[in-house]
Amino acid sequence: MELSSLLTVIASARVESETPTKSEITLLVADDQQLVRAGLALIVSGEPDMRVVGEAQDGLDALDLARKRAPDVVLLDIRMPVMDGLTASRRILAETDCRVILLTTFDADEYVFEGLRAGASGFLLKDTPPEQLCWAIRNVAAGNALIDPAVTRRMILRFAAAAGASDATPERLKDLTARELDVLRLIARGRSNAEIAADLVIEESTVKSHVARVLTKLELRDRVQAVVLAYECGFVTPDLLGR
């Protein structure tokens, strides 16, 4: 399969959330540059369903405010002093119920992969248009996961450069049943629950149960992490996605 046809695989690894959209989304904005913080806060404050409850100038400050003010979503710059955004993301996700969107630049790939493993719900480039930023915030607040397509392209290239898949089931996936492996493979292809149900000729409620068990057994936060794991361990590779 051509690389160009894979660009939305991870970006479309959406969570099938049943949580209704909140009437108000509270946000914490964390960036060490005051101008950037102010700009982000101005953008989201202009939305009728969003409210900024705090601004942080470093990762430690962000962690403290996340604990105290419990925002729905934290916009977190990866590179900050005192405590970097990646460390802050791990701590915030471990100690609160907040969801995290990491803000990144083109030269921060290594942080992107670590952030995914830590459970961040999304990655956006700092030059993301305001309307796309607000769309991303609403999706993450509703329980979805997303990655900027430009970041997705580099992720696919990295996975494609890794060792090819083997016919043997990777050790990390040994506890999954045959049906759960089928579901994981389809998640990695960007399928929704309804699409997986159609592909496997089973009820959508059954798919939801399988997805929940896959995430639980593999100790993953959401479907994006499942996609990353499927690629990383060689269970799925770009040239095998059509299988």
C-alpha cells in the first residue's frame, strides 16, 4: 500500500466515546513563552463553549494548576523549563483526570513518540490554524484521540523504517485472543467500531467489549496507543495494512 494512503491511519484512530459533548470545556494553557500563552488563551476564550482556568509558564506550574483546577483539557508545550512538557504530561495523566494535547514543532519527533506512550490524547503543531485547534480541543474533551496529519506522516515513515512484521504473534500480544487480535489489526487500520463490526460480521456492542479488553490487557489508555503498539511491535506494518 502506498505511503500516501496511510497518512490518516493513526490520525483516525478514534475513541468511540459515548460521553456527550460538554456545554463548557475548561482549559489549562502551558507554554514558557508569554506571547504564545496569551495567543492560545485568546483563541480559545473566544469560543462560547470554552473557558481558560489557568496559564502555566513551565511543566511544574502546569502540574500544580492541573491538580488544583482540574481542567478538562491541558494544552501543553513539549519544551519548557523546570519540568518539560513530556514529564509534566506523564504526571498530569497519572495524577488527574485531565486529557492532554501536546503542542510540538517539526524538530521534536522523539518527544511525540514518548508522549503517545505516556497517554497524551493529541498532538498539534504550533502553527495549527485556530479553527483546527478548537476542533481538536472539542474532540479530545469528548474522549477522542487525534494527531496532526503532518506528525502522522513522520510517524508512518518511522514505523516503515522499523523491522518488518513477523508471522508470529509478538510477545506483548500473547494474552490476546484470536478475535482480539483481529480487532487490534482493524483498529490499526483506522476502523471505527461500526466498521469493525461490519468487517467481522459481529454486533457493534461486541466490538466495544473486544476493544475494552484489548486496551485493558495491554494497559493502554486509548486507541492511538493501540495503533502505536501494533506498529512498534511489528504486528502491523504499512505494507501489510491491506491484508
